[in-house]
Amino acid sequence: MIKVGIVGGTGYTGVELLRLLAVHPSVELAVITSRGERGKAVSELFPNLRGHVDLAFSEPDEQALKQCDAVFFATPNGTAMQMAPTLLESGVRIIDLAADFRLRNSEDWQRWYGMPHACPALLGDAVYGLPEVNRASIRTARLVANPGCYPTAVQLGFMPLLEQAVVDSRHLIADAKSGVSGAGRKAEVATLLCEAGDNFKAYAVPGHRHWPEIRQGLAAIAGHPVGLTFVPHLTPMIRGIHATLYGVLLNGDSDLQTLFEQRYADEPFVDVLPAGSHPETRSVRSANTCRLAVHRPQGGDTVVVLAVIDNLVKGAAGQAVQNMNLMFDLAETTGLQTIALLP
Amino acid sequence: MIKVGIVGGTGYTGVELLRLLAVHPSVELAVITSRGERGKAVSELFPNLRGHVDLAFSEPDEQALKQCDAVFFATPNGTAMQMAPTLLESGVRIIDLAADFRLRNSEDWQRWYGMPHACPALLGDAVYGLPEVNRASIRTARLVANPGCYPTAVQLGFMPLLEQAVVDSRHLIADAKSGVSGAGRKAEVATLLCEAGDNFKAYAVPGHRHWPEIRQGLAAIAGHPVGLTFVPHLTPMIRGIHATLYGVLLNGDSDLQTLFEQRYADEPFVDVLPAGSHPETRSVRSANTCRLAVHRPQGGDTVVVLAVIDNLVKGAAGQAVQNMNLMFDLAETTGLQTIALLP
Amino acid sequence: MIKVGIVGGTGYTGVELLRLLAVHPSVELAVITSRGERGKAVSELFPNLRGHVDLAFSEPDEQALKQCDAVFFATPNGTAMQMAPTLLESGVRIIDLAADFRLRNSEDWQRWYGMPHACPALLGDAVYGLPEVNRASIRTARLVANPGCYPTAVQLGFMPLLEQAVVDSRHLIADAKSGVSGAGRKAEVATLLCEAGDNFKAYAVPGHRHWPEIRQGLAAIAGHPVGLTFVPHLTPMIRGIHATLYGVLLNGDSDLQTLFEQRYADEPFVDVLPAGSHPETRSVRSANTCRLAVHRPQGGDTVVVLAVIDNLVKGAAGQAVQNMNLMFDLAETTGLQTIALLP
Amino acid sequence: MIKVGIVGGTGYTGVELLRLLAVHPSVELAVITSRGERGKAVSELFPNLRGHVDLAFSEPDEQALKQCDAVFFATPNGTAMQMAPTLLESGVRIIDLAADFRLRNSEDWQRWYGMPHACPALLGDAVYGLPEVNRASIRTARLVANPGCYPTAVQLGFMPLLEQAVVDSRHLIADAKSGVSGAGRKAEVATLLCEAGDNFKAYAVPGHRHWPEIRQGLAAIAGHPVGLTFVPHLTPMIRGIHATLYGVLLNGDSDLQTLFEQRYADEPFVDVLPAGSHPETRSVRSANTCRLAVHRPQGGDTVVVLAVIDNLVKGAAGQAVQNMNLMFDLAETTGLQTIALLP
């Protein structure tokens, strides 16, 4: 059994990790920390866990965490980088669901996250936890930077096009729509039901933190820098990301459907839909799957890719468990076979 | 392995049965029928099942169904009673998720469902599939009438009060609220998002088909007829039933919290919350659990019980699987350990 | 023109007052205050008001408010009672949308609102602003306590039954459901879209502040104390209250439909639906109307009344404007003829 | 008073026309037709109209319609073109909210709408009713083709860029999101609350009927053909369209904010937000306003325009009334001053 600790489990990625890990056959949940809720039973905060999780939140305690085989950070940005060095030295393997280790360049990190990085030396060791790109490195990683939700959907959607260089990489457009849970379980006016419900808006058009992360990932895939316009939107639903991706084709002859099907033929969590399909976010609700469709409207020179994930699963907790499975040499799909909840 | 057939799997209880049965360790899905969708892959209609269910819908075929150990009817009312006699004769065990076998009196059935009953003689054989009441009979039943969604929540909520006769049974009130999936996957104006969304209303106040079913169940529990006012409401969400139950206490001294906790101490799917709690429908979303709380506002003589279920799980497909587990001598919770999806 | 001031206009009742008053033909909006948003244009906070309201929020300033003919308080509980005495002395007429002057007994107020009342002497002067009960007194009032949202719906629903004493007043039940805007525009976890969306729950069953207000009102209508169980619920929509009211009839011969129709025949904002109807909350969305239906299920001895209002209009800002119209001798419907927005 | 008839008033554009026209100071509602609902009071179908509209639906009757000054068609595509010639001959002025007269080329119409056009000769007479483009022609038009909802938002968003030729018109992208009311009040599975709620998807990516309409309009604005990729999405809300528009700038020096502000300075129903803004659909809910914002993320060469409208108002019934006002020489804003409903 893998002894697992969770730091900061009071948000939506926290409860989602608990939902997945509580029934994972190879995991023993050892400790879950929260400064604000210490002493409270986890199932008091999240009544869906009654009867499934007996733990109570505890004060973050380095000694307890050092006893773990794996520690997940489901904390705000800037926390994991404080605790990671010590835990790594003790042999604990870390999966950070926040952004602390996603950008390889510490100056970029400081610019976008507004604070200096606490352990820039570790940035080189961290493996970006997108298994469809970095599977081999993840298996041996000590420290995995779990990708952001938007970056997961956008990278999986553009990947076959960039790998095969069939698209003009200077003007990529990612128009992405997220359910409100992407904003987390924080008391804020903007995400009240009465503000975000029955409403649709773009946000952060001048610049969103996932933009440098996506650009870095796409550049790595393409082998050279790419031009990307990224516009995120808030859509009045709880879970789900829908990325609509646009690019100009360099060559009118590509068989895009085959390209996508071949690229993802062996991927357990990427599902390329038949030609002409439109994936729905609910078709992946609660599941670790990314569903994709590729279109070329009116046979023109513009390719449109549609990608959906559950932002809390393939976009966060599920992908983190997938990474853990790889790191601990388990079957990659262990504990992640949930069928999406529809309706 | 239990060889299972599903008749009429194109509605919401159908897809929910598939979600549960596809990962049930003791079930082999053998056949699923739909006249309207015959030939179509199940996963084409319900893309959440892609990669999990390989079946296609087939024309209802008695011979194929007779090969099954168990057949679930997820059909409109009036279908199961046409096919049940032949299947039962062949030794197939039947779980009907529709209303055909819920009322013991065929005249009542005709009055509320607007057609004569096709096999009134079977009404006496059918066991009402509420395990918390009829567990022993279900184990040996050939034909189980799976309870309605409202009746499940209302009966579980009133049961301890009526068994112990602590409440005036002449004026029971059940104010129940349902998510829209209770209306099924039918093309109707009233359940369009633009009609049912951001809106709340009561319906069927003059009389709802679940009223006689609930009255029959409560009378059986109480040992005598009861007076019941039942008002169902449509609430703008997908899944969930919340029943708010009212009764006048006969005796001010009852320890209601203990009464409920003791009654359900050994029930795997009924969870009595701590005193002062308010169960939320989302705390059981996708789970087979009924969560209950009992209140006595301002210490007065009125008891208020709050009961929540997922109408498609404990109120339909999940309870049907629970019944199947009992009928086939499996552990009652097999395949039903899903943790509710929150948020 | 009536010169109007609004104290505390940053919440939902504030923006709703602005929506109504900005197009009211006899009103000049003079001042709107907010300590937290002072200096900010109102239309920056509420972009729906762009082009309609040019005011900016200002620091609360007694001198400016004293220049007004009428001042609306759209503040948290406990603010109006601090400022009312001085303003009243200056001849300003006050409509308080908070609870400060709703309860006639200052001890009750302190028990339910957790602070001593600042000007108990004014409680006797305040008129409870339910025009269907107190129209004459409102016309001459200096200080109107605008009713709560639940109390408006519940009182209008029970009123004909209690006035005519056709119902057992010892065991009245009000099962009420509110949209989330009833909780206000405050940053709180419980009313996030991800918490309150696709979810249904009761709350405050042990005791809600509207319970004493409703009981006081119903007792005044009945002429004697009444027994009331009040259970509020949160429903996943933005606006709207649906009250489902239950009582045991004392006399089986009452023609309830006629009773309701006659009682409200001359009321411009109460609409009794035809027998057998089920009012929907959206049928009053944005309108100042209360729609009612009365039922007697299965001809039994229990009466069921269904009442819907828009909690922000007839349950708050609209009723406040209705009161202002009465106080300033305008036609009662002035500025309140909006047709409900459906869908 | 303008005597007005409505053909086919049982859909969402119908009830929205009634909401607007019932309080329009210069309109007398004379007749409203519906084959399916003839004889039924309009307010029975749409209870929000109780007390405001006394009409009943009548069988379509050419004689009655000929008595009108103006007739609105709120019918399915293909109906108005059958009745228009006769009514026009009688001197009735027509505003068609369907698509019958939107495309200037009858072959295009047949290709996209799947039926031959009944009166291609009238296509040349019809004026495309986008007042911001065709105001002068609308004033004298006998027959106005009211624009589609998506085309209104997309054209208003691209217009300043194309008029000034600051953008590469070969690769325009319109990523548009619509509330579900855009699909109309038809009984269909796809728009049930349980299908479209808590879900997001693209649709009609291979080709949507609004694509030729938008291309025709943009080409007219630009003075030459344009290349357009148009991807519509269904978002789980009732009303609202959000168009996110992308183009590559030809010249890095354009002051886009000023360009937009100047273009729309005199437009009563187009509101250009301050630089850096993100318009929300709810800020125009129930209002005839289009709100726009223009961005240039990271100062790059891609322009992003955000445009929101209420699809039933500026995208349908409101724009139709705006056109009527122009045709009958009324102030353009008459009856259209409603403030958007927020929250």
C-alpha cells in the first residue's frame, strides 16, 4: 500500500482527491492537513465522504508527512515550494496540483505569480505531469508538477497538429470555457451562484497564468516557440472544460481524423470521437478522460479541435492519481475507471 | 456471473443501470433492448459509456431475454406487465423499475395508471423492493417492484415515526422536491432547460401517482391506514430528491434522534445525520445513499424530517441493483460503493 | 419629483431599487451611499445600469440624506435603526428594507437579531409595509418596515384563510423555497455556484429570523396567536420564492377558490390563478406580483396554498416602491408595471 | 397607434414580442395567430402576461392581418415567405424574425434551408434589419428581414475592424456561445434541462445556417468577400449570446478602443465598454443593448472582440421593435428602455 498524505485538502481538488483515493486499491490515506479546519472530520466538511473517509484534518506537520510515500499538494500557489525540498530529502515523492513547479523558468514564475520562487533549483528536477507527453519521465520522477486544467485540454488538443507540423504555429487560438469549480472553493462575489449563474463572460483576456504554461508546453511539443492567443471564459456549470482550438493548416491534404486517432490509439485516457462529433463536457463528468473531435469546417484551411475534460479530474485530481500510478509502477488506470455521470 | 438483460434502456434509469452494472463485479451485461434505437451502439446514445459498454440496442426478443438470469425493466409503465409472465415461467427473475407491480390492488392501478392491469394475479407475488422494509422477502422474490423515487425518500423518512407510533398518522405531510431527471428523457416542453431552469413550481397537487404508492407503504409500516398530503415540486437541478416531512407528535418525550439512529444503525444505505443537520441532495449525487435528519423546531409538537436521495440511484437504478444483490445472494453493497460526486 | 436617497446600495436589493427607481416617472435619484464603494460609479459595479444611472456611491452623509424626501435603507440589519431618528426628525420619510423595524417587540428583536435595538421607541411608529394588510396606515406613515421576502409570500398565502377562520391556526405549516439571491451579494462559500448549484437543501430548520415576523403578522391577521412551523429551503435558481402552505380545514364546506378571488379582487399586485393551477416563480420574475393558487387535494380536509413572488421585487425592492407610492400619494402601481421576464 | 399583428406567437420570440409590445406606447396589439393554440388565451400559455395581454390566439386569417399596419412573423423558417406577398400588396409592412428574407441569393437560401424560396423576387426588396448598418433603408422598407441572433452579435463586433480594414479578412474567427433559448420552445431531447444543463458543447461545426448570413453581412461591410470560421456552442443558461471574435491585425498602430468608441458613439443600443473590460451576458438580459469590449492580448497582432446581446431581445424581438420604430418614424428607442435584469 502507498501511504499517502494530502496537504491542504479543503478545496475542490482536495475533496476530489479524497473521492478517488478513498477507493483506490493500493492507497492508504494517512494524513490530510488544513490549518484552518484542523480537528474537524473531513466528512463534516464534505458530507459525501461520510462512511468512506474517517480522517480528520490536522495541522501541517512535517514529521507526519515525511512518513508518507507520496504527498499531494492541493494548496494555493506558493505553498508546495516551501515544503518540497525537505520532503524530497526524506524520500517522499511529491505531486503538486498547484502551479509551483509548472514553469521551468523562475523569472517567468515570478512575473506571473507575483512572488519569487522559493526553490528555483528544483524547477529543473520537476517533471511536468502530462502523461501523454512525459510518461517515461513521470515514472521516475520525485517531483511532479501536475498540469493546470486549461493547459491539459489545450495541449492534448493541439498536440497531434504540432507534432506533425501541419498547422501554422504562429497564430494558434485557444478559446476555452470552464465551469465555475475551476475558481476553487473560495468565498468570492464573482463566483456566487447569483453572479456566475445564468451568465457567460470571458475573463483575463489581457493575460491568464495558464498562458505561459500552455505556451511552454506547446513549444516543447512543436520544438520551437509558438504564437498563442488564449481566451478563458466562465460558463454557468460546476465542472468541465471545453477548449475550442483554431489553427490554419499548412497543407490541405492532411487526414486529420486519422492523425488524431493514431496519435492517441494507445492512450487510456484520451478518446478521439468519430468524425463529425461534438464532445460534451458531461460525457467526462467525474471521469479522467479527455474526449476530442477534429473538424475542418467547409473543407477550408482552418482546423477546429474540440476538447473536453472534467477540470477537477483529468484537469486536476484524476491526472494527479494517474501520475501517482505511474510513479509507483501501478497500472496507469488503477482507481480511475469511473464511468462519467450522465445526466 | 449473473447474466443480465435490460428492457428499454434509452432513458435516464437505463443509462444509470448501465453505469452501475458495467462495473459490477458479478454481472455480465447480455442484452439491452430498445425498439426505437435498435442497432445503435449504446455508447453512441450515451457517450459517457464509450470504452465501458460495447453492447448495441436490440429489438426486444423474448428468446434472448429468457437466457438471462435477471431482467431489469426500465420501460414506461405498462410494458413489464406484458412480458413478465412468460419470463417468470422461464425462471428469469425480474426487477421492474416502472410502476407495474407497485400497487397491490389492480383497481387502484387502473385508476391511477389509466389502463387495466395485464396480470393482476402476479400482484400478489411481487415484492415491493424497499430493502429497509422487505429485505427477507426480496431475497427470495422472483419479481421485485422497484419503488418510485418519491416513495423511497418519503417512506424512509416517516418509517421510524410510524413504526413507533409517535406521530399522528392522520395528517402526515410530505412536501417533496425533485430534480428534473425524475421526468425522464422525453421530448417535452415542460422540462426544457428554458422552462424548468431558473424556475420552481409545484405540480400534480390534485393527485400524483406516487401518492397511492406512498400511502400503501406507510399503511403497511404503520399497520393501519394513514392520512397523507403529498405535494411534489420541480426544482431546477438534474438529480436529487429532497423530501421535507411533517407530522404532529403524539408524545413530547420521544428522543427522535436516537429513534432514527437505532432504526437505521445496520442499514448500509441509510445515513442518519447528527442532530441539527440539513442534508443536501448533492451529498448523495450518484450514490445509493439516503441521508436523513430529524428536527423538532423550537421544541414544539411538530416533527420535521429531511430526507435526500439521488432519484436515479437510491430512487431507481441503484436500488434496483441493491435488490438484485439480495436476490442473488451477493453482499448487498456490491457495486454500489460509489462516493457521491461533490461538487 | 420625489427626491430619493438610498443607503447601502451595493447589494441585490440595492441594484433592484435602482433598476426600478431609475425609470420611475416621479422619482429623482439624489444620493446613494456605500462606505466600501465610495467614489465608484454605480454603473461600474452594476453594468446593467450603464446609460441609465449616472450616480456614484458616496460616503453616508446625514446632511445629504436630510435633503431627500424619501430614504430607502438597503443595508444590513442594524444600520437603519442608527440613522432613522435623525432623518425622521428632519422630515424625511423612511422605508427600511432590512429587519430593523419589523418586529414590534424590542426583546424579540434582540433575541433574533443578536443586538439591542437602538430606538425601541420608534417600533410603535413603524408601519409594517404589507399594503394588502396595512394600506391605509402606510399612506400616512413616516417610517415603513418593508416586509421580508418569505413573510410576504407566506402572509399573502394564509391571509384569506385566517381572516375567515376556516383553518386550524394551531398547526400551520409553511414550506418555503428561495432562490439564492435571498442570501444577498456577500462573499460566502455556501452560496457559491459550486455549492448551491445543482443542489437542494433546507436550512435554519431550528429557527429562522422570518419565523417571528411571520407569526406576528399572521397573529395580527387572525386576531390571536397562531402555531407555525416554517422550513426555508435553498433552491438552485437566482430569483424567486415559492411558499407551499398547509393547514387543516375547520369546515369542509368552504369555497376556497372564491374566498381567495374575492379577498384579492381589488389588489393590483396579487393574482389568484384559476382553480387547479400551479404558479411558477418565473411567472413573476422581475415583476411586483404575487401569484397564488389554492388546492384541496383529493377533497380532503387539508388546504394547500401555493404562492410565488420575486424575492427581490414583491419580496423587497418592488414592495418598497409600492410603499413609497402610497406614502407620496401616487398611483400605487406607478413604475411597477413591468411584465415578468419569461423565459 | 400602430395596429400590430403577430403570426406564430407561441415561441420564445413570440412571448418576447408580446412583453415588449404590450407596453409600447404607440402600439395596439390587434391579432396574434397560432394554428396549434387557437382559442387559447395568450396569458394561459404565458402566465407572465396575465393582466397585461387580453388577446387569444387565433387561426391565421389573411383578412385580419391585412387590417394591420405592421405584421411580425415569429414563425418557423418558410412561413413568412408564403404570406408576405399578399400582405405587402395590401400595404402591410412586414418584419420577419425568421430567416426567409435574410439571404439575398435564393440558391443560397435553398441550400441552407432545404426548400426552394417561395418568392425570390422579394429578396431584392427586403432590407436586412441591422439598424447600425442599414438605418436609412429600414426607415422606408416595406419588408424587413430581422437578423439572426448570432449574426447580430458577430457583425456588430467585427464591423469597426472591417470598415476600417485593420484586420486580415481572410481568417476571421467567431467563437460564439448561446443560451438555450436560441433553440426555441420546441419539445426536443437535446434542449431538456437534463441534457443541456451543467453541460457545454459546440454544435454544427461543419456548417450552421448563420454562417452564410454572417459572411454576407461582413462582406457587405468590408466591401469584398471574407473568410470566416464560425463555431457556435450551447451554454447552460437561458438567455444570452457571447461572441468571442478573433482577427489578425494588419497594422500594429491602430487605436482599437477609439475606433470602436467612435464607430458607436451615436448608437443608442451599442455600448462600448472601457478598455480592459469583459462584458457579461447578464448585463444585457432583457435589454436591447449590445455591449462590446476590444482587446489586444499581450500587445500582439491578434485582436479579440467580446460582444454580448440578449438573443431574444437585440438578437430577435427587441431588434424587431427597433426596426418597427424606424419604419414608423418613431423615436428609435421607444418602448426599448428596459434596464437589464441583474442578478
